[in-house]
Amino acid sequence: MDQPAIVDICKTSITTTYGVFMNPERMRPWVDGPEVENYVARMWPRMTVAVDDGQVLGVVALDGHVIDLLWIRADRRGRGIGSVLMEQAESTLAADHDVAALECFAPNRASIAFYESRGYTTVRTYYEAASGVDRVVMTKPLSGG
């Protein structure tokens, strides 16, 4: 699978998901600049991609014990793709870690509800200067480790 397809999903998701609560100027480096391309190139070995009929439907990336990114194509959300990717990520993490962690923007209620439904609980909230938005840190105990 090619990295440009992942970059496209990430940039589209940033605009559609974060555009509701984030100043466009704060998103601009991620949408117009090389940050997403650089991120995907760096994280590629730790990404799991959901593909159907040659189309990228979603992606999850791991960084240590952290689920660093989960994006699902907007037109494919609500079909269980995120759950499958999360199960894969948690299974991978459980081999080496007792706890999975992730962060989410506080106004992103749909994502927080999704993570809560999977057993994640909020452990802290902090203000992120770069985005100008509060972020929520969530964790979930894993079996194994």
C-alpha cells in the first residue's frame, strides 16, 4: 500500500474532523505543509492499514504503548473498521505492555465516546498550545504484557 493514500486520509480527516473546533491557521501546517508526509514516512513501520478493493479505508499507528493515530475515511465511519484496527493495535500492544494510552482533542466527543466504549478512561486533560485546544489522555489496561 502506498503512503500517499494514507497521507490523503490523514489530511482529509484533519480538515473534516478538527475543522469543527480548531482555528484553520493552526491546522494549516498539517494540511498544507509536509508534516503529514513526514509523519507517515516515519511511522510507516508501525502502521496497520485497512484496505478493501485496493482502497485505504483506515489506519492506526503505534508509538511505544501509545495508539498515536486512528483515522477512518469519513464515508466509511460507523462500519466497524475502527474497531477492527483498535483490536489489532491493542493485541499488538498487549504483547509488550500492560496499558494502552492515547490522546484525543477534548471537543472530539465522537472519538472520546468510541474510545470509552472500548474501555478507555480519561486520566488527564491538558491545554495544547500548538493546536489551541484541550487534549484528553485516555488509558486502558491490557491483558498480557
